[in-house]
Amino acid sequence: MQRLTDALSTFHALCLGMIIFALLVVKLELIPTYAYYFIWQSTFVFLLIGIALSVYFNKSKLFVLLLFPLFSALCLAFPTTLFTKLGVSAFWHMVPLITALGYLLIYALQERGLFSSFGALRTSIGLIILGIGYAGLKYFSPTMQKALDTPILHVSLQGLAKASDFTLIIAIVSLLFIFLISMLFEVQSQKAPFWMLVAQMIPLLFLQESNHFILFCLVASLIAIAALVHDAYRMAYIDTLTGIPSRRALEERFLRLGSSYIIAMVDIDFFKKFNDTFGHDIGDDVLKLVAKEISHVKNGGKAYRYGGEEFTILFSGKKKEECIMALEEVREHIFRRGFVIRDKNRPEKAPKEKLKAASIKKERLSVSIGVALSAKGNTPQEVIKRADDALYKAKESGRNCLICL
């Protein structure tokens, strides 16, 4: 539940806000007709930027999905160049159908990078769907329109949308499938396709006006770019294993530090024992647990993974006594909690009867902490060195303690 809440409160909220803003712009007619010329130009520019970034970051899924709004925008921009004559009815019948089906099929394929056999397969499928869409637009006939407009349900859904029942159902299925699968991923490039499809389906199903569609294509491109940039930032500044900011993020934070700050270096006691005795998988679990605990430190402390089993906690503009109290609370909580070694032979489902205490293997877990305060003329690196010296003294003093210099 917490994972769902976090997801809905971050990237999903940003995308929803962009779409709502675009809807308000359309409904309140905040953009004059002549200004849409610049919207059209901007849409093509940002779609190409999104495609270029997806190639640079080797994201085949977003690369192919961005081809759909680009194809649709090109059809509207050059109706007589790409076609003898692009029929209005043909566009609003075919484009939402191929877009929904395309997103459904493309998203169902696992992301394996653009420059791979899977990337080539996904790109080929996308181009085939677009080719079918182009043929459908070029040879659209009254017979095809009649077939698409045939009511499927006893009560037609055309009262809810301008699109046909069949198209609306395919769009809903595609949106539901992509949303549910996207919740399994942490990276935003896997969440973006849902909102990109929402942004395109709103004008395709309900508005059916060229300028409005182009505006929402612009929103779709911005969503893709935001996801790619966010993922690039996460790769650079977030530690992959523990999920907390990395040493690079700490060094970046040093550039914005004031004159008053406190640095704490945290080291896991006897960490080598966990790796040697139980294996590196257990060692990784220990790192994750400690990272999770110290990330909840009070008094405004910010946790970073410094390297190996060592972490850094930075307090900016806080009093020494309050920081020491917050660090001691974290240290004591980690020690009281310990670390439970999961049995490799444990059943997949929880047993009906509770396990006996003797069958649960709990290892002692503790951390040592060295603390240093900023001083006039000292750089953050020098303060870290003093915190490391304090940490070394904490280790010499028997571990599971805090020493401040």
C-alpha cells in the first residue's frame, strides 16, 4: 500500500497535473487560434527531443511509443502530402484505434533496450502497426466506417465519447493493462506510457479537434522527456541497491551547504561476517535494512550511501544536541531490531501455525557512528575526514556507539 501511495504522489501526480492543465487550457480557450502555430512547431520539436533521448538512454519502449503521436501529428500537418486527401472521419476513426492497440502490444513486450533483438522486434511491431494505420487512413471507406461504428453493447457508449464502442473498449482495456503493469516498476520510463496514452486518448475519443490533439501530443512528449530525465537523474544520484542518495549526490549537496552543518559517518559493525558467513545476498539485505533505518533519522538529517558498508548522514543548520539525540535513537533502534536470517527452505506460503522462537535465526546487528561539526575554514571533505576519525575511535571503543569530535 505504501508503494502505491508513493507512486501516486510523485510522478503520477505530475502527469495528472499536466493533463488537467491542458484540459483547462482547452475548455477555457486560453490559447488564441493564431498561437497554435507555435504549439504545432513545439510539439514536433519536443517529440523529436523525446525520441532522441530514448535512443540515447537505450529505451526501446518509449522510442516506439513516441512514434505514434509523431505519426499522427505528421498526418494532420501534411494531409495532402502524405495522402491524396486525408479524410477527417478516417483520422478520428483510425488513429485512436491504432494508438490504443499499438500501446497495448508494445507495452506488453519486456524492456530489453533499443539496440538488441528485443528492441528490433518492438520497433518492427510498432512500424507494422503504423503501416497498417497509414493504409487504413489512405483507403478508408464508408464500409470501414460503418463496421467500426457498429454498436457492440446493447446500450451504445457513444453518448460518453465521440469514438465508436469498439475503439472506446480497446482504449479502456489498453489503459487498464498498462496502468496495472506500470505499478510493478520503480522507473518512471515504465510509468510514462500510461499517461502518454491518456494524453492522446482524451482528444482522440472526446474532443476530436486538430489543435487540441496537437496540444495533448505536446503534453505526451513532455511526459516522456520528464520520465527519461528523472530516470537519468536516479541512475546518477541514487544508489541502486539501497535506494538512498549516492556519494555523488552528497558531493553535489556540498556545493550548496551553508557554514553550519554536522556530518555523521555510519559504519555497519562486523559487516564482513555477514558476507562471509551467510553470503553476499544476505549482506545486501543488511545494507538495505540499515539504509532504510538511517533514512528515517529525525531532526532533518539526510542519509547517503558513502561506499561499501559506510553511510553518511548530513544535518544542515541544526543544533549539535538534537543531531546527537537523533543519531543515538537510530543506532539504538538498529541494535534492538537485529537482523533475521531468512531460511532458504522456508515455505512459499506462511504456515498456519506460528514458528517456534528457536527456529527463527536472529543475528545481532549494530552500527558505529562518528560525528564532526563544521568549523570555520574547513571544507566538507575535511569535516568528513574528522568524522571518519571519530568513527575509527568508535570502532576502537567496542563498536555500537557514537563518538563526536
